[in-house]
Amino acid sequence: MTMSPRDEWVTLNGLSFHYRDWGGSGQPVVLLHGLASTCHIWDFVAPMLAQHFAVVAVDQRGHGESAKPGHGYDFATVSNDLLAFLKAREISKPVIAGHSWGADVALEFAVSNPGEARGICFVDGGMIEPSARQQSLEQARKEMAPPIFDNVTRNEFLERVRSRQNGIFSSPEAAEIVLANFDTLTDGTIRAHLSRDNHLRIIDALWDHHPPVLYPQVECPVLIMPARQQDDPATFQRRDRRAKSLARAAELLPVSKTVFLENSVHDVPVQRPGLVARVIKEHIDAGFFTPVKK
């Protein structure tokens, strides 16, 4: 994990996009972060993968150091951002690994652009469907809205995150990953890179996002990588719902495999980067993403 990335910017569809180029060679691997996150969520995983593959991690529209317009957060536009990025960087047939909402972006991209990806990985994502859980968009907006950080200082925020998800952000390196989601203002308070309005625009797009409808249309192999804590009582309530979603995905996706990331929390790229990198590498090496001859 001594590799250092190059921070680069590229203009796509008239907007500036930031990405981290981790170097490497061979099979291209493109890493997508989740909602209200940044490319830094991959800072522990990417250098491991870059020992074997050509790896880049992208700040998606509205996030991190990329442009933040007040429009274009529907899946069609976000997927087109990714396609434009691949064309601009001349990246051919990548394996696209998405975390959380990033996996749903990868899903929509694969359906809209058949043949562009060699395969996609759902890293604890790819199954977000608010309309299947909430009764209305208004309810979804309320339950999925971001926290309000008005007047919260950087130090106060760090105290909060040190206990989050079993303390996985307690190290200085992990703290920097979560702090990359924010600007620190001159008065010491923080402001999220992804504005509240743009966050809500993504929730609106998710309301019209129906993974079970999309699964049968995916032509490339899909590696499903759900995080799981079998002995955590806090996860019991949503376990059945999640099991049904996983079973439906496995049934409807033409080519898929599920590998559980055991003893892992949602932000598994930070908590267990070695496990995430190993599972992706093993499946690339084993030829799981090799196109099926028709």
C-alpha cells in the first residue's frame, strides 16, 4: 500500500471531473463511490488492486472535487458521465466496481451501454429501490435526506465519526477519507461537497430506479459482494428483506455470483480493504468476467 495516486481532472460534457489514477497495468478497473461519498472511499482498496490492474477511482457529478451543477442527477445523465470518462481516458472493457449507490450507477450503466463493461461488482449495493420500501417519494426524501451539518466544526465531526461503524474511521488515515466528503470553511465548520439539494435530486432519481427490472437486461457478469454481520442483532430486522433482494438479483441476473463479505459493515472498502481487493482480484484472475460466447 505504498503506491501514490495522481489526482487528475478531465472535462466531460462541459463539466470538470476529478479522478485518482492509481497506475498499474493490464485489466482496467474503474471504482465508483456511493451517495454523499467520494473517490477516497477506495483509498485503501485501490493501491492493492493497482499491483495487478490499471485502476482509477472517479468523483461522480456533485461529489468530491468534481463539478456540482444543479441538474443531471438522473441515472441516464450520470451513466453518460461515466461513458464520457471511459472514452476520454480510452479505457476499454473495464471491470466497474461500485460501492452502495455507485453499484446502482454501474447497473444502470451496464444496461444503457451493453458491451462497454467487461463486468460489474456490487460492493454492498446495486439493489437500492426506495419505492419498494417507502409509500411515497416524500417519505423516501425524508428518510434518506442527509444529516444537517450547520455550525458543526471539523473537530466535532471527527468526534462523531470515531465511534461510527465500530470505529472504522478512528485512524488518521480513515478519518481523512470521511473528511474528504467536506470542505472546511474559514470558521472551522464543515460543509458537504454534495449539497442537500443535489442529494435530494439523487433520491428522486432512485425513486424511479428499479433494479429487478434492469437485472435481466445486464449482458456482462455481475459479482455481488454484500457486507454481512451474522451475529449482530442490529442487522436482524433487515436481514430477511435483504435476503429476498439478493435472491431476486441472483435469479434475474443472467450471469452472477454472490460472495458475502463476512464480518463487514457497509463501508467495507475502509473496514476490510484487503478482503474487497482480494475478492475482486480472484474473480478477475479466474476469468469470471470473461465474456460468454453466444
